[in-house]
Amino acid sequence: MDTRGIDQMLGMLRATSAAASGGPAEPAGAAVGAPGGTDFAQVLQNSIAAVSQTQQQAEAMAANFAAGNNSENLHEVMLALQKASLSFQEMVQVRNKLVSAYQDVMNMQI
């Protein structure tokens, strides 16, 4: 079983977590914005781009497999599709938490 995709996803999650917490980012991590910390918008944009890229790769693999390309095997295609689905679900949960936090801030009494 090829675990490179899973290892890559774990690396991206660790880099995003390190960048969001202000720790040293790995090479695949998000760019550092202001001198005092990370740029949240850039971290979010990089995460969305990573999810989009994962989905595009999975769709390409599925299309190649459906077209009868022998370089793609069913297990790798299914793993890529699941990885894309999980990363999308994770991004939706992050969005939901951000919307909830925004609503809490907007409802605060001054």
C-alpha cells in the first residue's frame, strides 16, 4: 500500500497547524505575514488552495481510471478520492467555526 499521499496530507496539516499557532513553519507551510506572527488570511488561502489541488488530482486520477489508463489502480484512485473528501469536510468544518466565531463577536455587547 502506498502511503505517500497520506504522509503528504499529514505534513500539510502539521505545517498549517504550525503556521496558525505562530510556530516555525515547515517548507510546505504558509507564508509568514507580519513580523509578530502569521497572516491568517494567507494561511486560510493556502489551505483552500491545497484542498482544491487535492480535489483536482483525485478527479484527474478517477477520469484516467475510467478511461482505462493502466497507470492508475483502483486502490490509489479510491484513496485519493477519500483524501479529497476528508480535506473538503475539514475545510467546511473550519468555515463553520469561523462563521460561528464571527457571529459571536458580532453579538457581543459593547
